[in-house]
Amino acid sequence: MMRFSLAALVAVAGLMPTAATAQATMNHVAINVTDQARSVAYYEQAFGLSEIPAPLNAAPGHPRWMRLGNGVELHIQAIKVPFTPPPRIIHFALTVKDLDPVIAYLKKTGRTWTDYAGKVGEINRTRTDGVRQIFTQDPDGYWVEVNDAANRPPR
């Protein structure tokens, strides 16, 4: 009598992803915020993101969605209590065509940024590919890397 494991049966039935079909793509990033309108305005003004219709926007308190590009979205969800922001190493990155308008916005609004080493007000210029990058925090303390990798030559 032959014995098969559940995994083997699932694979034989074609239900288990193979190396060719198991490639995932980014769909969205979700953040919890204390003031949804403030966060939406921040991401619009600082990085030029635009809000898009969300299927759940029918009632107040549901996530608001913003377009990040390449089919990826930022979902901004309202919460009632603040949270402790994670360390800078836990961040998401946004690529912009020009870093200077972002820095001008941060200066105008009194926000700070750091380079990769954590030096306040500095721009990281040590990447071997020439990309400039900064790290800043949104109104709730989420760390956002902002870089101008859009200007990097294709690999």
C-alpha cells in the first residue's frame, strides 16, 4: 500500500503553488493613525500621493486608500489610541523623482529627517548607486524612507 502525505496530495492535485506560481507582488501597506484626515493630507502634501476610491469608504472610520504607484496602495486606518512608533529600521520606502521638494516641505512644516546613519538634517549620499535618501516620520511616528531612486539608471 502506498502512502502519501497531505502536502504530496495537494501538490499532485495542483493546489500547492510551485516555484513558478508562488511569486508574490506587493498590493498595499496599511497603517493605523490617530487622525485620518491629517495623515491623508500629510501624504498628499509631502509626497504627492493621491487618494483613490476604496470599496470600504461608504461609512466614516473605514480605511482611506492612497495610490503609491505600480498598483500598490497605502491604506490609512483610523484608531482611537496612539501607539508606540517602531524603530527607524522598520520603515517603508517611497521613491520620488526629486528629493528637494520633499525636503522643502519638511523644512516648511518644521519636520525633521535623518540620513541612514541617523544624523538629523543630513542626506545620505553614500550609496554606491548614487541614490540620495532620507528618513522621516509621518504624523503618527511611522518611519518613511524617501529616495530618488527613480533617477537611477536601470539595472
